[in-house]
Amino acid sequence: MKLSQKVQAMQFSPIRKFNVYAIEAKEKGKKVYHLNIGQPDIKTPKAFMEAVKNFDSHVLAYAESGGLVQLQDAIANYFKRFGMDIERKDVLITNGGSEALSMIYTCLLDYGDEVLIPEPFYTNYQTFISAAGGKVVPVTTKAEEGYRYAYADRIEKVITDKTRAISLVNPGNPTGTILTRDEMRVIADVAKKHDLWIIADEVYREFAYDGREMTSFGQLEDIKERVIIVDSVSKRFSACGARIGCIVSKNQELMSNAMKLAQGRLCCPTLDMIGATALYELDPSYFNEVRTEYEARRDAVYEEIMKIPGVVCQKPGGAFYIMVKLPVESSEDFLVWLLTEFDDGGETVMYAPIQGFYGTEGLGRDELRIAYVLKKEDLVRGVELMRLGLEKYKELGYK
Ligand SMILES: Cc1ncc(COP(=O)(O)O)c(C=O)c1O
């Protein structure tokens, strides 16, 4: 018996693969500050639970494959706030943003087709694209440049006759980088010139700081037929367990073909769609407090990071991640050491080493991602532990 080459070539999530060391550390009585995973501690709005509690039917039936119409309408109305003319038919409800991405790549890619992605990128993209038979072609970004990627020449350099799409996350995971309007225009023009799709993963849209504008690629009228938006309640409403996301596109050919996949998996969970409808119907003022909280966390964590000698870090404009380049040869080795050998007062820290977020072999060895999803004191203590750990690591002669 044989497994496919496709699945064997896939990697395990670098966000989760060091968990075994964290579990061992905890079994030995150490407290581990988890700065590695994007699971927010912000309370899910009560409206979700209330809506689910009020469900009053004797049968929990299948829903429409495209989603509950009231949820499609609530999402269409949400997009109208951004000046976008989105209707029910432009919204397909999926099992999280994850399924939206899988469906999109299945719709767009034939074997060997290429997708351009700025690296470092959210690692699961590699899995979704490989499963669809495609290939990730990275557009490399640098810590020293704040991980910016909207340079037409750099993008065009890697376009081939197999390139089908530019896929991006804005605001970015893992970099926290936010595109300016001018940068969005650069990407739109490259896509037009080379007849490419733009897959805009905007699951962090509301988390834009320092007064930055919340945007969507769907606002660019001249490219609306080539834009596919990925959205989700997971981060936006701190409802990761609801598993509700969507594909939003004005391109009806894409939407109609994605519906074949949606019908194949029957439907999304009915109760979660009911809860998600209540979330999308919340007053937009809901985001003010959440955004202020994340912004304060970002500032606190950044201030603490900058106390680490030899660090390279730029304050990101959005999402809830911050990239750090450390004066070590391998952020993976340092992490394993922090979890197995180090503690300060019985405490240590875990982050996500970033090597596995790059498509280019050998890049990102000295970089890591911190998710600022915990309360401020814990974030500051976590980064302090990294600094104290690094001092000790160097004292012991590690590089
Ligand atoms: C950029 C990005 N896209 C999509 C997802 C998928 O999220 P979900 O399937 O929970 O909507 C995540 C989750 O971390 C993410 O960071």
C-alpha cells in the first residue's frame, strides 16, 4: 500500500510541532508562556451564545451548501460598510477561512500551476496549495524592510506562464505588515498586466493600528472580477471554535464552481452559522475596544522586545503577530533549549520559530513569531524570559 507523494511532501505545522517539548516542560512543573499560537483570549461576544441558545427546532437539519441565507446577507451588509457592493450570491459560507482557501486553490489550480506568495507566509498555505496540486512560489521579504512586498519588479521577476494567482494576507500573518492603498494598487496592476487572480486573505481586517485604514481588495473596482476574498469569524470575533468563514467574490464563474465543492461537503454546521450571523450583525463599535486592547499589547510587547541586545524588529501595523530576528544561529534550537534546559523562577516561554513559514530553503533560521494574544503582563514576562534565556544561552557558549 502506498501514500501519495503529495501528502508525504507536506510538512507538519511549525506552530504546533514543538508542543511535545512544552508538554514535557509542564510535566516537570515549569510554567510555559505560550506566545506561539494565534488563539486570542478575548471573550467571544455573548450574542453568539445567545443566538445558539435561542435555536428552537426539533431537528438539527442540513443547511444550504452555500450557507444560511441570513448569514450570507449579514456578511454582505458587513461588506457594504467598506463601500463594497456585495450581495448574497457573492458570499459562500465555508468551514473557517481554512476551507475557503482549500476550495479556492482547488478551483484555480491544475497540476504544476504556481501561486505567488510573499514569504514568510502562514504555513498552512503550503498544505492547501500542495493538496490542490499547485506550487508555492515565494516572493521573499526582509525583516530590515519591515517585510514589505509590493514591489512590481520583485513580483514580476518570479511570474512564469504557470503563475495563476497572487495570494496574500492583509494585515499579514506572520509579519503584521499592512499594505497601503498605493501598495494595493501596485499589486492590482501586476495582476491585471499578467492576468492573475488575487486571493486576499483579510481575516485580520479590523486589526489595523495607529489609525491605519481598514481596507479590502474588493474596494478596487477595476479588478473586482479577479479578486477573491477570504474571511472568517475566528480572529475577528474571537470565535475560532465556530469554524465559520467565507469566500467572497464578484466573479460568478468562480462562485459557481466553488459551489460544486460546497455541495460535495453538504453544508457548514447550522448552529455555528446561527451564532456567526449574530456576530456579523454586531454594531461596528464592537471592534473599538478590541482594537485598542491589541494595540496596547503590541506596544507593550514591542517595547520589551527592543530591550533584547542585537534584536531586529519593526513595529507591525496590524494583525496580532510580531516578527523578531534574534542574534542566534537557529531560533528552533534556541526554542528547544528554552523549553528543555532553561527556566527563571520555574517559568519559560514558547514562540513560533519561523523557518517553516518560508518557502525558500534556509531562510528565517534566526527569526521567530510572537502572537500577542495574551494579557499584557504575560506578554511582557514571556519576552523577558526570552531575553534572560538568550543571555544564559550566550554565556553557555551557544551561537
Ligand atoms: C492568515 C490566516 N488565514 C486563515 C486562517 C484560518 O483560520 P480559520 O480556518 O480559523 O478561519 C488563519 C488562522 O490562523 C490565518 O492566520
